[in-house]
Amino acid sequence: MTGGSITRARGLRLAAAALLAVCACAALPAAAETAVSLPGVQIRLDGGAGAPGEVSSAIKVLLGLTVLSLAPAILMSMTSFIRIVVVLSMLRTALGMQETPPNTVLISLSLFLTLFTMSPVLQDINSKALQPYMAGKLGTEAAASRAAAPLREFMVRQTREQDLALMVELAKAEQPRSMDDISMVQLIPAFMLSELRAAFQIGFVIFLPFLLVDLIVSSALMALGMMMVPPASISLPLKILMFVLMDGWNLVVRSLLGTFL
């Protein structure tokens, strides 16, 4: 027999053995525990019901995995990350450097600045929701509501009334009597719109001095008759020098984080 025939014969024998094992398991009466062993394969059936503690642990694990899968969306939509990363990206564009600093550096800096900004909120969540929940003093629903309260307060403080009114109008919902009547579905997009507006306002202020440098360099080159020289090749070193001398990163971060106070 050839190698292919031997391989097919072995595969047929394994398939037949597996089929017999499955049929045998199906024919067995319900028992507390059943084990079927095959060469290289072991099948174990446990007919007993799981303990309540095991079911509760499985639900906790499932909830934890769900929160981890939604963590990027929560980070981008319910924290200060939006404003910080947009401002830093606009700063890089104003400098005229499309790849410096790299995206990984900007995102890492934005993450740590977000963590710094959100540290009071995270401390409240840890002390009021997470620790009591881990100690078994709070149920899942109570812990979730307590954890959402500091985030909700932060978002309400940073959201404009016009954006909230827009989302309530688009949702065709009743006019809320207080901030507690606004659902998270309406609050989160309103918060994101407010963050984008604030980020573009800060970015416009950042663009102005660099735009002035570009205009001065372009006017000087045209006055000298050097129209074939790209203005960016002259203005880029000047903008970098100006940014370093005025300690630009310190000023930008100080002003940016100051908008969350």
C-alpha cells in the first residue's frame, strides 16, 4: 500500500472509533460522571448540576470579559482621551511633521494623560464600587450603578447644554427635568460632541503661531525672489526651534489638562 492509502486507512479507523464512542455516550444512561477513553482521546461527561458558586463565578468571568472587550469604546467615548489625542494630533500637523512624533508615541502619551486626568474618577469608582463588590458587600447591579455615577458626573461637567439638547431633540424624548433624567445613550454622544468642539478650539489656538511663521517665511522668500524654494523647508526648522525654546510641550500639556479642572 502507498503512503496515501495508509494515511486514509488510519483516518477511517479513527473516524469509526470516534463515531462508536459518540454512539456509546449517547446510549449511556444519565449518570453523575462518565468517562470514555480512546487512543490519544479522552471524553468525560459530568451529568451532575454545577454548584451555585461555580455558576456565579462563571457569570462574573463572563461579565469581566465583556467589560474588557468594551474597554476601548469606553476609553474613547467616556473619558478625556478624545480631547487629548485630537489636540496632540493637531499639534503635530501644525508643526508640519506628519510622522513625528509617531502615532504610537502620541497614543501612549494620550493614554497616560487620560489616566492622570481621570485618576479622581477612578479612585471614586474603586472605593465606592469595585472594592465593596469584590468584598461581597454589593450586588452586580448596585456596583454597576455606583461605578457609573462618577463617570456620569465627569461627563455632565464637560458637556455643553446645547449638545445635550440636540441629542434629546434627535431622540424625540421628553424634556428632562434634571440631569438624572438624561440617559447614558443621550449623554455619551453629547459628551463626545463637546469634547470634539473643545479640542478643535484648542487646536485653532495652537495653529495660529505656526501659521504666522509660515506666512513670514513665504513673504520673505517671495521678496527675495526665491520662489522655487519650498517654504516648508525653511519654516519647519524655525517652527521646531520656536517650539523648543518656548517649552511647547510643557505649555500644551499644562493648558490642555487645565481645561478639565
